[in-house]
Amino acid sequence: MSSLQGKVTLVTGAGSGIGKSSAQLLAAKGAKVVLIGRRKAVLDEVVDSIREQGGEAWSCPTHIENKREVEALIRWVHDEVGPVDILVNNAGSASKTLNARWIEEEEWQQVQDVNLKAVFLLTQAVLPDMLAKKQGTIITVSSLAALRPNLLGGAAYGAAKAGVRNFMTYLHNTFRNDGIRATCILPGEVNTPIMDNRANPPSQEIRDNMVQPDDVAEAVLLCAGLPQRTVIEELIVAPTRLRDISGDLELSRWKGAPDGLSAEYQ
């Protein structure tokens, strides 16, 4: 029997990309998966695909950067499915303006809210039940941008992903002896819809050589499925091939700059 059999699992950003693949894979291994996102119709499609394969899944649209909605979500999951055993923080958002020189405060804050604040709120909400059981797993999908920040992901995204990596290390150091496993996964470029927002959206050929959502989902499964006595503290998942991003970086430098300024400096 799978070690994930019957485990109540929350996956954020579960409507597409890494979250969708992770939810499907975890459900296939017997987990009871609750899919979190903003678009109910998209989440329900994934739920239907899981149930068609014999898995157990539910959807609950939530603005995870809103404390009241997060608290309501966890109460609903507790009452309808059970106390949360595994939390997969996957939802992410990047800014359209990538250069710290041009980005507006509101856009900066929106990226911090989704990538960092939401992880804190969800973690805080599930910790009481996990601590009561002396067992729980919190997996957060950060990014290599936390270690190697540049204009490709942008200033706000890199800062948020570094913050969430720090928070996972804090959880590990603070609660490991209480049975809480905290893991941070740091993928390199992943072929997800977020690539469409790049200053220079990559071609299909380039995307085919990136890490794929299923690859990161396998890493999530590994971290979640290991025996309780073992934790993977941090895991980097990167493309084998290193591509030339110099042209992308230059385009990213000027995306969102005031009209006419990029031409002035070229």
C-alpha cells in the first residue's frame, strides 16, 4: 500500500502546470487531494480527470493571499475531508515588469502576496492539526531564481522565492522534532503558462528542453512519499541543457520602462 493512501493533501495552483500534474500524481498514489486555485471551472476539470482514474479529489476556489479565505478553506477541508496531512504550496505569480527600476509598488506587492504571504498563511492554518498529530509535510515549490536572481524572472519574483525558501528552512529548523517535514523544491525554467508572460516568450523547441511540469510533480511525490523518518530539506530540479539567455535578459531589462526610454538608452 502506498504511504500516501488516504492522506489529505492540499495543492495550490492546481488548475494547470506543476500543480495540476502534482495533484494528479498524488491522487494516483491514493492521496485525498483538494485542489486550490482561483478558477473553479478549471479546477473542476482536473477533479473530474482524477475521479475518472479512480482517485479522490475536491476543488475549493480560494484567494490564498487572503487570511479569512484561507481560514475558511482549512475549516472546510477539515470538516469535509479531514485534517490536512500534506500541504503543497505551488501557486506562483510573476510580475510583468521585471526591472526593479520600473516596477510599481502595487505590482511588487502582488507578487509577494501570492508567492510568499500565501505560503505563510496556509502554513499557519495547517500547523495546529499537524502539531497535534506530531506529523505533517509542507512542500513549497520555490525557484532557482531564489539562488540565481536575474531579469528573466524579475526582481519581485526572485525576492519572493528567496523569502519562501528562507521560510521553509525556518520551519524545518523549528518544527522538525515535532514531526513536521518542511521541504523546498527549486526548479529551473519549467514549461508552464508563466512562460507566456516573459519579455521574450520562448519557442516550442526551447520549451521542450525545459523542465516539464510532470518532472517537478515527480519531485513533489518523492518528497511527500518518503517514510516519515526522512525529509528532503531542499531539492534543485534543473534543465540538463544550459541555454543562452543573453538576448532575453536585454529585452527583460526594458519591459515596462516608460515609453521611449528604452530607445533613448540603446
